[in-house]
Amino acid sequence: MTTAGEATMDDAPRSDALVDATAAAIRARIMSGDIPIGAQLRQAELAKTLGVSRTPVREALRQLQTGGLIEVVPHRGAVVRVPAPWDVRETYEVRAELEGLVCERAVPRITRDGLDDLRKANEALRPGAIRPDGSSTVANDSFHTLIHGIAGNERLARVIKEINEAFPRNVSALVLQDNPRHREDNFAEHERIITALAADDAETARREMQAHVISAGEQLARWYERRSATVFRG
């Protein structure tokens, strides 16, 4: 016979899994731009779209708020956070240090096949190959993810992923699409990183990656400055 306490314990993992799945579904829609920055997140509407009750949606929104992807605004409720430029710059300063460490760790571990994979990923980012369908973001993320895998530190890769998920990825795609010079710089910066990795030059690889991430963060911050009416707060 199952007691009430046992039923509660059995139900808890299923409930947590549903909340996590709901949060992941909402996060995916925000990251893709399906739910744009500044948009209000209505629990009833999300519950209907995702085919769940309001309870997991409510808990999922709390989870996303803790992660910094959404915020609660007076009289509006939960909305997709519009990052302030200073927040972007500070976050990318931290990311630059972490990505630099990843690059340094990758130097003694990278193989010829790994270098070939990086070159292929970056080739998709060649300015003439850019397409306005989000493929540039996929290729760019792939480039960095490949290096994370080569570095062989899952915790480090996970922290970087969490930082990236604080900002919708579709905005990064728009930054590349809107700025031809930035596309050219992004491609060239990746090429310099590959060259340093191929040369077993850990110091240069780290320095080039740090500069690359800082540059990307600055471009993203400027995009928010141009597009947002609520850039400076606090």
C-alpha cells in the first residue's frame, strides 16, 4: 500500500522534470526570437501553447528569472529582460576570461581533425556565406562549442553556456546581419584563434579569444543601445 508521503516523493521528480522541460521550452522560444525582448509573458497563454497547466509555467518563469533571462516589472508582470549595455559589457568581460581559459586548455589537446572542424565551422561564417536565417549564429556557436569540447572541462563549458543563455541568441544573429564590418572582423578573429591553436601558442590563443569575446560583447551592447528605449537603469 502506498502512503500519502510516498506518493508525494514519487510525484516530486516528475513535477521537477515538467518544470525543467517547461522552462527549456520557454527559453528556446526566447532565444530564437519567437518571444522577443521586452515581450510580456502571460502564464495562461504559455500554458495553452505548451499544453501544460499554469503551475509548471509559473515555476518555470521563476527559474528563468533566477537565470536572468526574464524579469518582473510592476504592472506588467514577467517580461523578457532587455539587457542594459553596461550589463552586457560586464557579462562579456567575465565570459572573455572563461573563454580565454578554454582556449589555453585546448592548445595541448587539439588534433588535426579538431583544427579542420574549426576551419569548417568558421568557413560558414565567411562574410559572403552569411544568410539571414540564423545559420550564422549556429555556426558561431558551433565554433566556440568545438573549442569547449576540446578543452575537456565540462564545468567550465557549462558556466559559459549559462552566461550565453542570459541573452537571446537571435539578437547575436541580428548583430552579425546588421553590421558587415563586424562579420568580417568576427571571421578574421576566429582565423587568428585557429592559427594560434595550430601553432601550439597557448598565450596567443588565450589573448586572441579574450579580445574576440570583448569585441563581440561591445557590438552586442551597442546594438541594445541603438534598439532599446530602456538601456540605462538603476
